[in-house]
Amino acid sequence: MASLYEVLGISMGASGHEIKAAYRKLARTCHPDVVAMNQKESSANMFMKIHSAYSTLSDPDKRAKYDRETYGHKVMMRSSSNMATSASMSATYQSFSQQGRKWETDQCW
């Protein structure tokens, strides 16, 4: 069985915008109202899979639950690298704020 990411043809790191764009592209080609009469049954089944994948991946909570259940440790590794990036950004902000500068006013100049 194909993963929801494979159904939409996107990577695991796809943004919400990429998910929506992939869904809309596939919906335009697979919707039962736009295919030939002899393909309506298979098109309806494919469209239901596409819609199910989109409804899961477009909701952040459903997507996180799906990723945990499907990929488990791989998602945990990805989130730990995100935490390292967040820690680095936090350290950068702290060093910036210790210089006595105020981000709100300095960003305009």
C-alpha cells in the first residue's frame, strides 16, 4: 500500500502549500466529473484516495499522528534535528539581545 505522501506525489517534508498544490493538480485530472465515461469507476476510487490523503496531510494534528504511526523513529530523528536548529536560533537571538539592541526597532533600519 502506498503512503499518503506517495498518493499525492510529495516528499515527507512538504509544506502546506505544496500539499494543497499537489491535491488540486491531481483533483483536476482524477475527479469523476472530468474523466471519460469508461474510467469513472476507477477515477472515483483514485479520487477518494487522493482526498483522504489530502485531508490527513493538510491537518497538522492528523499529519503528526499519521507520521508517528507510519514512520515512528524516522519522524523522531527529523524532529531532533529541528530542535538543534531551534537551539541554534535561540542562541543567536540571545547574543543579539545581549548587545543592547532591540529587534523591533533595529529591523526597520
